[in-house]
Amino acid sequence: MREDVDWILENCQVWAVVGLSDNPSRAAHGVARFLQQRGKKIVPVHPSAETVHGEQGYATLADIPFPVDVVDVFRRSEDAGQFADEAVAIGAKAVWFQLGVVDDAAYARARAAGLHMVMDVCPAIEWRSR
């Protein structure tokens, strides 16, 4: 998994952040800001399609009108698998399940489709530990 973490951090510029809203008390809010500060483009994905950190939000991954490199999932484990499948469907290169998000079946499906994938990991923590 370490190789996938490094590959994603080095090669993925456009991050669709599933579960990102304009609520600063949520982990997704801080992680998205961190990614922006490292030069990554963030794309909020939330049913309310809010603008967050100056970036237009979209209700679903399928609504995003441009290519996405990685789908970063801030949802409960039982809900996360659908976003791995949607990442495959939109042609993303990678899926990132945040801390506490684990779905082994979704991991296997994404890997079988050729995507890089990590689970139960935070990009902000990983970036700092490099």
C-alpha cells in the first residue's frame, strides 16, 4: 500500500473529495485545505453541491465535467464502496479511503479495475511523514 500512497501523492493533481461540505468542524474540510495548500485542485462532492475553499461543488462524481485523478472518500465504510465503483466509472486513476474507512471488497474491485487504492489512511498525515 505504501507504493500506492506515494504514487497518488506524487501523480494525482485533481482530488474529488466525497463528503466535503463547508463545515469547518469536519475532517474533510481541513484535509481539503491541506491538499489545496500543497497545490492540488480539490473538487467538493456532496449532495448539496456547496462551493468549498473557492471550488465549485458537485452533487455526484458523475456530475464533474472534467477528469478526476483521485476520489478521496470521507464516508462511513458501509457507504464507501459505491464511490470506489463510481471512481472506476468516471475513469479516475485512484481511490483514497480516509482514516477509519475500510471496505476490502471495494479495494479488490478498484485494484482489479487497475486503479491505485489505499484505505484507512489520511493524505495530510502521509504527506507529513514523507
